[in-house]
Amino acid sequence: MRLPTIKSLYGRIFAIFWLTLLLVLIAVLVAQHSDPRVQHDVPRSMKAELTEVAERVSTQVAHMPGTLKTKLVRVQKEQPERDKMRLYFTSLDGELLTRAHHGVGRALKNFVTVADDTNDPLQRLYGRWMLAGPFLIEDGNAQALMYVSTVWRDEPPFFVQILDRPFQLLLVTMLVSTPLLLWLAWAVTRPAHRLQMAAERVAKGRFETDPSLENGPREFQQAGASFNQMVTALNQMISGQQRLLSDISHELRSPLTRLRMANALAIRKQGESPNLTRIDTEAERMEQMIADLLSLSRMQLNSHAERDVYTLSELWETLMDDAEFEASQHQKN
């Protein structure tokens, strides 16, 4: 009978492990896509709003005297202090034309290097500042780029919070993998338990096949099929043994019956004698042994067969009678 191999069980465990890693990897990729600290396209509604702001600034500077840089500096100064958006302007080469507020300058310089296409404005979170841009500004003579910063007050997405905290990432990984591992343990132990129960039935003398043993994982299906084949083979062997014992008993009873009849005729002609009486006793004992042999074959090797209890004196009396009869043949007592 082929039992499930350790290699196959380890293979399933490793499959669950790699599946868990794959799920974690997918979660990381999804988290990166929704991570505001990575540059993304500006949402459509926000892009329309900022494009309208850029057009309004372009119209405003077109009616101002002076160079484009001085005009943009003036526009920045005229912004309300509590305005939710802060405007910054650079040249087409990325040179900062206006003053950057405290904490924004370094982030703005970095953002300008990755976002420089007015046809594809981007946004990215730096600390508590969300930068977006660029948007084209022109006064009819020169052009510049506009970037916008807003204060980020929202909580980071759930996936981002998990990635930022290794302990939480480990906890989520365990929560994802635990149901899969529990399912694996249930899938492995259930057919193993069925196989154990079937083996216990065979140990008690109940040679019964169980079709449910051939369900479950492939390895246990093979083991269950082999187990059922073994039980079928045992049943065939036991049936053959019973037929053999029955045939032998039947064949032995015929000459034994004739022997007892001949002994009875001898007693009738010659009268009672110890030897003839002994022959009849041994023939009767042999017949009883044959009957016991038939009973044994009918019990089908059941380990719960009934047992007879004898006293020690009964066993010794039988043995002593047999020994005395055999010793008398050699003139011994």
C-alpha cells in the first residue's frame, strides 16, 4: 500500500507559502499604485481645475508690464496667505523663478526633474505637501511652467500604512496564510483519519472496503485504493481458507465415521476392552476437533471470539490420562 510521501506534503506547504508571497506581492504592487508618495497622473477633475487656474494666470500676466519673471513674482505675492493652493513658477528649463515657501523648495526642485511635460502633468506627495504640475503659462512673449502645492491632510491609504510598518505587514501575511494553512491541515488530516479508522476496523477483524478512502488529495486517493485492494485480497484469502477448512473437515469426517462404526462392531463381537474404549475416545476427540475447526473457520478470525474457561485440574486430568495410556504401552507407570 502506497502511503502519502513527505515530499508531496512538503510540496503542498511550499505551494501555500509561495501563494501567500504572491498575494503579498500583489498587495505591494496595488499599494504602490495608490501610494501618493509615488508620482501619478493628476486626477481628471483636479487637472481641469488647475488648467483653469493656469489660464487665469496667463490672462492676468498678459495685461501686466515688465518681464514674465517679474509678473509671476507679483502674482505669487498677491496670493492670499490662507489660500489652500500655493503657486510656484519655473522656466522651461526648470529654473525656479519665484520664491519657494519653507519646506517646499527642496521638494519642488526634485519634483521639477520628474515632471516637466505640460501635456502630462503629475502629482506627488512630499511629506505634508502635495505637488502637482506642470501647467503652461504665457504672456504672449514668453512662457513659463506653473506648479501647485497643497497641504496634505488625509490619512495614508491602508496598504501604505501596512508597508510602512513591518510588524503590521507580518501580521497581515500571517492572517492571509493562516486560513490557507488550516485548509491544508484539514485536507491532509481528514483522509488520514479515515485511513486510520479503516485500519482499526481491519485490526478488529472487520475486513470491509471503504470507498471514501479514495477521496481527497491524490496521494491519499492512491493510498485508499491500495488499502481497499488489500482488504479485498484478505477477504479472498479468508474465503479460500474457509473453503479449504470446510473441505478438509468434510473429508476427515467420512473415514472417522467409518472408524467409529468399525470400532462399535468390534466391541459388539469381542466385548468391552480398554483398547477399544480408547479408540472410541480418541475418535470422539478427533470429531470434536473437526467441529472446533469448522467453528474457527466461521468466526472469520474475529479477535473478539468467545473463550472457554477451564480449571487447572481439568487440564491436568486430561494430560495425565493421555500420558498414562502412552506409558502403559511401554510397561511404565
